[in-house]
Amino acid sequence: MLHFTLRQLQVFEKVADHLNYSRAAEELYLSQPAVSMQIKQLEGHIGLPLFEQMGKKIFLTEAGRELFHYARSIAHQLAEMEAVFDKMKGLGQGKLTLSVVNTANYFTPQLLAKFCRRHPNINVILQVANRDAVLKQLADNSTDLAIMGQPPDDADLSAESFLDNPLVVIAAPDHPLAKLKRVKFAQLATETFLSREPGSGTRSAMERVFAQHNIQPHISMEMETNEAIKQAVQAGMGLGILSLHSIELELETKRLAMLNVEHFPLLRHWFVAHRSNKRLSSAALAFKEFLLTEAKKIITAR
């Protein structure tokens, strides 16, 4: 009979997910030696190595891959059990794990602040990542809810829109196009763009609108954060296309200019999404309802 603990299984799942002891230790708020010790003890109980090292990288062994499958299943069942008990207790307490794409993090804290003031005993874990990472967290069932652009049609997700997400073209205030009252779309063909990485929702929307006008945008640099794009545009390195939610402060302080380009803004939407078959806890259900009924009013009132 195996005698390992749930804690050892939890530590193993994190290391197996990241294939990195340091990242697992950070996520679990443990030291790296403590994580290594838990893995060593688990391997002792099972009687087989779970990881193998090649150079500086670690990989799952055959036994490790098998255990990862069961560890995931056990973690999901425990989370479901916790959700059932949370529902039985009501909203007096509970836990909400929320994944948010980078751009949505410009307004999510304001929404969370209001929600948490109403429900001070709910513990919220906020995970901010790019679109691909958030989709993986949903697929892995490692998050309750996600705030993101429209999920792909082939994803097994339930998603509802709760807020508009206008995408606009931005430039440095002294850029020649910033002096025009109206910019024709064709004028963008000769401009240099700074863009988010492939796979991001903003990049996908940008590629679609340019393709509709049979124009290949000249992308001089790809960046993984909106902040990097804003700084580069401000420095005069090119134009950018970003969510209006992410540039409000820069427009107010006149560090950036929003161009009046035909066919812009591109109107997209923010969605709250979760696995289709997921049993949501009381905390997750309450936050989802909060987004659907109050988010638009709170954000537009800023």
C-alpha cells in the first residue's frame, strides 16, 4: 500500500506542471530544498524515480507521467469537494481562483476590490498571463473562472460577454498622423507597428482587420506586454494597436495620442469563461454574476 501524503502529491503536481523546482517552490511558497525533499520522499514511497535530469532540464519518467495523470484527477476531485462544501456554507467564506489575460488586468483589480469589499471572507487567487496560458489553465482545470477575449470555438468552455473592449491605434503625440483629423486605413500600410506576440487576442484582431483590407502590416518588433508597447510608441518607434482600457492614463496625461483611423475602434468584448462541465463554487458563481450585472456600470463610471 502507498503511504504518500496529499501535500507530497500537490508538490509533485506543481513540479510536473512546470518541470521546474524553483517555479513550483515559488507557487507553493516553499523553499526549493523543501520541494526537493517532498519529491524524494514521494519517490521513496512509490519505489520509482518520477523525474530524470538531462543537462539543466528535468523531465517526467514513465512513472512520473502516470502519477501526473492521477495527481491531476485527485486535485480536480478535491477542488470539486471543496466547492460543494463552500456552497453548503454559503458566501460567508470560500476561495476563488481567477485567471486574467494581461490586458484585462488594467480593470480587473477595480472590479475585484468592489467584490471583495462585499465578500471580505472570500480568498481570491489572481493569475495574470497571456491568452495561451489562460486557455491552458482552463483546459487543465487549474482555475475557476477566466477573463479574456472570446475563446476559440473548439474549446470546451462556457463563455459570456460582460464588457466592451475597443481596440484603438496609438502613436506618439508628435507623430505626423496624430495631427490629422481622420486617417484612412490605407495610410497604415506604410507605417511601422509594434505588436503583441502571436497568439495574443490583440495581435489576432490586428491581423484580421489588416487581412480584410489586403494589407500586410509592417511589424518591426514583437513585445509580450502592453507596457513595453506603450513605452516604445511613446519613444517614436512606431504605431501600436491596444485596448482602450490599457491606455487611459497615457491619453489623459497626453503621453500618447489615439488616432482617428477609419474602421477603428475595433469593437471586441471581454468574456467570463469556465469549463463547460465545471461545478462552480458559490464564490465563483457570485463573481460571475457580479461581472455580468455590474462590471459595465463600474468601468464606464470611472
